[in-house]
Amino acid sequence: MRMTSHGRLRHVATLLITACLSLPAAAQPWESARPKPLSGLRPLVQPTPLPPSHTPEAAPARTADLKPTPTKQMAKPTAAEPRPAARALHIPVPPRVVAPRPATATATARPSLIIIDSRRITDPKGGVHQLALIADQLIHEFADRQAALDQLKREVDAAQAELKAATPEQAKILDPKVKAQQAAFDAQTAAFMTAYNARSSALVTPVQRQVNDALKVFATSRGAMAVIDGAHFNDLVLMLQNGVDPHALDLTTAFIDSYNAQHR
């Protein structure tokens, strides 16, 4: 079944709006498959061995240093004789053993993440209301030019069909006409897309900033340190712990509802 002019415009509008957002859409949904863990992965940082828990035995004192002081009375030095310097007693000190610090809550806390599916943000039904209104506005503004392109396309198709059924003599006359119609259609289509993309970007860019800023606030308020686009879930996640359900991390609906409530 052929798509109507409004249907094609809505489809193009949705694609362009999705392309303008910082979270691009993907072809395959992440709900259809779970990522498989890679084998042979090693941690990026190897743990540092802890110091020994026991205190090393003190090194034995040197015999020469611990020799008892003789009891024989020593003659007092005279003024001419200098007093011998006192000999320092060396006592070996055992090395200090630092006990390992207990793990703090900050060090052991796992960074949380959430999933936001960009395809649902740009969905005309159930997505961000502002983007759906922009798609309708683009359809209304470019409806006449789209209808003119559709009419020219029908004329080109009819001329090409006539050219195929023509005799060689007729083909020599029809061929320049068909080529001219095709060139006119290509030029008008290129001009249409240039104007359409410029207008779409002008309308979508302010909303794009609002959506990105709102997403940062939304994720931060829920303690998330990372946001994964559900449209690329299978391509980004290398390992998922057994028992973790990605649907439990998907807060797309909550984010869309929160955004729509604040931007009516």
C-alpha cells in the first residue's frame, strides 16, 4: 500500500527530529536480546596486596652496642686533655606496620545507571509533546510543496513507462523529455529537503537543549551516574550481571511524563 503525502511527511519529520537529538535512534530494539558477556576480560586495575598483619620480629641488637659499661674508675681528664665524646647507644626500631583502612561506603558503592530510549522520546504517540507538535507543524508548512513533488513524480513515472513501451523512433523523441522531467524532479526534491531540514533544525534545536538539560536533572535526581540510550543497548553493554532485568532500569516513560508535565 502506498504511503500518502502526509504519511511520508510525518515519517520524514520523525526521522529528522530523531537525527537532531543528541540520542540517535537505532534499527534494532534492545528488548529483543540481552547482551552476552565477553570471555577472558581482566580488570583494568589489579588490586594492591595488603601489608602483612603481623609485626616483624625486632632485629637482634648488635653485641658491640650493648656491651656493659666497665666498672673501673676512669681518671678525670685534665684541662689539657679533652673529654672523650659520649658514645651513642643504637637501639634498632622495628618497622611500622600500617593496618589496612576499612572500606568506606563511597569506595564500595556501585555507580548506578538508567536507560532512556531515544526512539520513544521522538515517538509521535507517547513521546515528548513538543516534538510531536513540531512534526505536525512541519507537515502543515510543507504540505503544498510535498503535493507538488508527488504530482511531478507521477508525471515522471508515466513518462518513463511510455518510453519503455515506445518504438525506437518514438524513444528518440521521448527520451529528452523524460530526462528533463527527471532532472526537474531531482532539483525540486533537493530544494525541498534543504528547506525542510533548515526549518526542522530551527524548530527542534531549542527543544533539543531543553530535553538534554531536563535529562541531566532527571538522572541526577535519581542518583544515576550514567545514562544508556536504549536504542543502542545491545551495542554498548559488554556484560550484564545475571538476574539484572534491563526493563527495571528503563525510566523512559517516567522521564517523558516528567518532561511533558513541565513543558506543556
